[in-house]
Amino acid sequence: MPLEINQIHQGDARDLLQHIDPNSISCAFWSPPYHLGKSYEKYLSYTEWVNLLKSVIALHYPIIKPGGFLVINIADILVFPDKTMPRIQAMNLNKRKSPITREQIIEAMSKYPTYTRYQLAELLGCSEQTIDRRLNGNNIRGGKYAPQTRVHLVGGLIERAGKKAGFYLYDRRIWVKDPAWQNSKWHTLSYRAVDEFEYIYIFWKPGVTTVDRNKLTREEWGKWGSRAVWNIPSVRSNDDHEAKFPLELARRVIKLFSGQNDIILDCFMGSGTTAVASIQEKRQFIGIELAEHYVYLARKNYEDAQSALDYQTTPLPLHFIP
């Protein structure tokens, strides 16, 4: 039985996507788990996460209309524990509590070869732990015993999965978020950049695509419709969901890559942002969410948004005098 339109359905996307009518979705827009250790994705190993993405992308091909789009919002890199990776040793001078260097310790050891670490520490005016860190490289990113964190590019993985499913990469946008920790003196303790942007990958299913620039105003086309970089502030508070994207992001994707009354699909619905943006832009939608408590949250947010729209469009009584 096909999934009902304008409803948020609970279940695994890999199961429920198979119950959507073929060639019925004009635009699918979603943001998958990022494999960053969030509570809703801890059950997935890295391999399982990759297989989830591949499966979900493949299941979209039969249900997207010819000429329609699959749009995926995801970070450009992943950073996750990898036990097989060599451990990065960082000498962070700004974080050091003691100015003693490894070279000074080695010089002292050559002069006093019988000294213990405790004697060397007393000689150099530092702690025994400092001697140990400088000699044995125990200033390792992620901690002395924790697995090293690996950085992995996501774009190639997403593109290969899309191409294998039958899609073609049509375009991409860069969503620039708020500068992270912009009021802090030190934004990061290493040479790695802070997280300030994510990618929007747009895949096309072969077929006729109707291009209608009148969907947007002239100002919208100039400001973001034809622009590769979208500056949209992050959600200020993730108090009810750990990873929400802003309503404006969903609104732009939906308005640009679909038409009124088209069906929008989000198979990782989360807090319901895509559903809210869909009804605000006069689209229909199908939502899928695995976690039961997020299904309730998404339904509430959608119903509240629908009630607000109904209130705005309700005609005033004839006797109403402003």
C-alpha cells in the first residue's frame, strides 16, 4: 500500500521508500545522519553508515519523476574514530603549561644518564608528567588512549552512490553557517579549520526538466537562486533535536527545484523542517522518520505550521471592522 501524502511515517527509510508510488516525487530533500556519534546514529558503524546512504540513494531512483531532483545536505568531511590510523602527535605551544622542550630533556639526560624521570623533573623545574609527555609523545590528539580521529571527504562517496543508482550530479550549493565560536580568542587548538559550511548536492534523474525562473522573484534569483554560496544562519537552539537545519535552507531548495502542488520527500524527517517548508511553499510532502519521539515532534511542528497557515488564510467575517 502506497504511503499517504502529507503524513509523517515512522519506520526505516530502507523499508518505507519501497512503498512510494513510482515516478511520483518531484524533489527529495534530506540530511542523513553524519556519523558523528549523535544519539540517533550510535547504532551505526562506519561501514553500516556508508551502506545506509548507498541503499537510500538507490531506493530514490524509481520514485523520483524523470527530470526530478534528489537533493542531499551533508557536511563536506567526517571526523570519526579510526583505530587503524597512526596517532597524530601535536606540540601545542599555546597550550603548554611548561616551557621545557624535548631537546632540553635529552640534553639533561646526556649529562646525567643515571637520573630518573623524577630527578630530571626536579633538575629542570617541571613535573614528571611533562618529562613523560615530551619523551613519549603522549600529547596525542584525542587523548592518550583514545583512537585517533580520521578525516574523510564525503562528496566522492555521495557522487558514486548517486551515479550507481542512475542519477547524475547536476549541481551543488555551499551553505555557509554562522562562524563557529566567533567571539572566542582561540577558535581551534590545532591547524584544522572550524566547521562553518556544508554542501548541498543536487542529483538529476534523466528526463525533461521544466525551468521556470518565474517561480522566484527577480531579487530571489539575484540573491540566491543563481548563486553557488548560500549564507543562512544556523538554527539558534537545537533544544528538541540534535541536528536541525534552518527552515530557510529547506525553503530555498523546495522553491528552486519543484513547483506548486509537487510532492516533496524527506526520508530523514527529524524535527519536521522539510514538511513545514513544503506546506509554506504550497507543496505536498511525504515524511519518513525512524525514531518514534521525533515522529511525534515532526507531526506537532507540521500541525502547528498548518494551523498558522489556516489562520492566515481564513476570511474575516463581514462585520469585522479593523
